[in-house]
Amino acid sequence: MGQGPRMSRGGRRRSSMAQEGNPLKDDATLRTHLIQLDRVQSTRKFIPWKQSFLKRFESFLDQSGVEKAVEAYEQFGKDMDRTISLVKKCEELNQKGDLTNDRATVKGRRALNEMVNDLVLRWGAIKEMVPGTGEEEETLGYNKFILGAILVRDDFSQYERMEYVYDAIQVMGEKTLSVVADRVHIEQFANYQIQFQRFCDLLADLGLYEVMMACRHFSNLEDDDEQSLIEEEEPEEEVGYSIILVDMKTTSIFQMSVDELEEKGVISLGFTDMEEPHIMQSCETWDQKEEIKDKLNNHPSLGLATRLVVKRSTVMENEHVELKEKEAVTSMWGVTLKSTHKKTTKNQELFFFDPYTGAVGELNRQAAIDSGCIHEEKNELHQLVLREAEKEDSKW
């Protein structure tokens, strides 16, 4: 038996559960996450990547449908327990010689019939669980995006079980039981495979196939050292990559997640022709970069002196920028910032440095305050500082 044909996606109507566009393809932050996934190569790094990805993805979803989708998915998982058990029973009887093309005992035939009867229920359940039209979304109370988020949350564990059944009945229909299985058996094998293929088409349509493969890969890892790291270290809250911010008003230097800044509207993300993330507020010309450099060099209290180094860690090593000793912000110009928190009335800019893309630019400082990204406050010396400013001198 070959792969089941792809289901037609025509004839959909608008429903109350319909999603405007596909956030996995339309949202720049989610696209950045998907690009970075290729460079995540350890379970310890995948866990926070998944948390950050889900947090962003679920922000686009109608939460009223989540409960119904979770209920349907959990029930499907419970029912799959019986399907898996019946398939394994047939495989065991085949190995024992009780259910083969040459010999089929009463016990073997009964097991085969029982398995096929359950397959009918299971492929019907797959069809019911996966909404393909507006009418189906309305009936189920959730859409394919909500189902997709639940699948990611569960590491696609049911996919692997469904695939096991698919492969097992493929072998039965083509080899081990090709003679003893009758027309009805083979037909139900095919029906299950069609619905499984429809399920796979859903993942491809959403753009979640690579996420699924990563979820299953890292979920199945049995490396003891890797697992011990997961137990010992708490997942990091922020993933993706961070940019370095320099506040000229308070002479503060700190890092902040691109995800958070984009989510709160302080920066806008786009993509280059090479599909690399790009901050839209970045300087477009070298002269603009030089202008920012001059402002930093001429600042009365930032203490620009020695060459600065930004040690960029890869996505696999934490998805953020590490700042080395008493050096700070960008290797582009050979400058180092020494934060003194001395207030100045002349300089009011909020500059950013993005070691991931090499971008430099200026952000709207007031927008950063209004959105809650940065917070002004007075320190014990009644000096104006930012709450987010790095306070450990050893880090700079």
C-alpha cells in the first residue's frame, strides 16, 4: 500500500474559530524562532526554546477553544492505548506463527479482526480531531492552530504512536499478513493511513513539521549527561537572542530579549532576502552608525576607553549575548562603555547594539518606558537610574 492521498482543502467556509492568517508564517518573532531551531542541538537548550516559542504562538490563539482541544487530544491518547496494544498483539502472534500467511489460528484471526475493528474507530477519531473546514472548526470549538499548539506542548507524542500503527499495518498489508488479510482488512488499513496522512498534511500546512521533528528528537534522547543537566538547571525564561541597550540619559547598559521588545512594540522585526531577522530601527547607512559612535565617544560620563568585545554565543549555547568582564557593547567600533549612572541632561537617546545581526540603531526611549520595557527610578544616592541596568561591575 502506498501513501494515502492528500486531502483537498477546498470548500472551507468562515467560522467563529477561523484564524486570521498563519502566525507561524506571518509573525516575524515566530519566524525568527523557527530559523533558530536549526541551531538548537541539545535538550537543555531546546526546552527554553520550546517555552518561548509556545508563549508567543499561544498569544495569537483564541483561548476559548483550548480547553475543548485539550479534552479531545487527551481522549484520543487514551483510546490509542488500546490500538497500540491490539497492533502489538497481532505482531506477537505473527512472530509465534499463530497469525501468518501460511497459518492462522482461531486466536490469531480473532486478534486480527479485533485490531481492524479498532482501526475503524481510530481513523474516525483522527478525522474528527483534525478540523479541515470552517464547519468542522465550528463543530469542534477549536481550529487547527489551537490543535497545533497542543501538539507542540505534548512533544507530538501521539504522532509517534500514530506513525507506529501506520508502519505496522503497512508491513502487515504488504508482507506478513498479505494473504490472510481479506479485502475489508486491507481497506481499513488504507483508511487509517489516509487519515494519518491528512494529519501530517495539517502539520505541513501550519509550518510545524520541523518543530515536530525536533520535539520527537529531543524527547527521545537517552543521553544520561543531557538528562542530568535538565534536572540540575532551571530553564531560562528568555530565549531567542538579546540585544544590548545603552541609555544615554542614565548611562545604563543592559541586555534585553528581542522577543520582549518586539512584543511590546518597541522594535519591529523584518527579514532580509536571506531570511535573517532584521530590526527595522537599525541604521541604514555607515554615516548613521558613525553619528551614534560620535555621541558615545563625546558623552561626558560613559568613559569610552578600551576596545570592547562582545562574545557571541550560538543558539545552541543559550541564544543570548554574553558580555565579557569590563568590556561592553560592540566589536564594530572598538569602544568600551563604563557605566557610572551619572545623570546628564544633554543625552537622552536609547541606543541598541545587536551582535546577532550586527545592527546598530536608536529606539524610542519614551515608548520603552510607556510599554514597561525599562523603568526609571532613584537609587540610594537619589540619582536617576534604570531598574534594568547591570549592577555587577564584574560583568563589564
